[in-house]
Amino acid sequence: MKPVATLTVWRGAPPQEGHYESYPVPFEPGQSVLDGLRHVRAHVDPTLALRYSCINANACKECMVLVDGKTVYGCTTRLEAREMRIEPLRNKDWVRDVVSEIAPPDERLPDHQSA
């Protein structure tokens, strides 16, 4: 039997509007937490919101999340064959699931919601 990593992921908006869901992920040595989250979105739950931009070095830091309470880069933090708790950054505005607002307020596009 192959080892499994269990990602317990924050789902929803800010704390009062969300919950945790656990996803088993096939474990292979060398995988990153981001690999595990991408597996969940591709094969288990396509509604999982996450952000990354590994192809564009100018956008690095987009995959920052909390793993077991520590701020890390999802792309460089190794997946482990155990339960890992994945949450959005607590010091940033939460968008949804593990996505946090990373752009400083003065660099964000204006919100164009119609009244």
C-alpha cells in the first residue's frame, strides 16, 4: 500500500464562514505541498481555490500559505506522509480557501461591482 499525505485544508471565506476539509493525496518523496494541493484540485475537488505562479518569477510568493501554523512557500515545503493543516495567511485579507490577498492595497485594481 502506497503512503498517503492527508491535507486538511481551510475551505471558505474568513473564519466565521468556513470549515476544514481533509483530502488524502498519494505521497511520493520530493513532492511539495503545492503539488498536493494541485492534485486535490485536479483529481478530487475542482472548486478548491489556490494561487501560484511558478512560471513567472515576478509573481513569486503567490503560493504562500500556513502549514501547521507556519508561514511557508507551498512550492518549496515538502509534502509528508502524515496529516498537514493548510490555511491561508492570517495577516492578509482572505479571498477564499487558501488564497490570501498578496498585493498591497495601493497596487490592487479597483473593485468594479455594480450597485
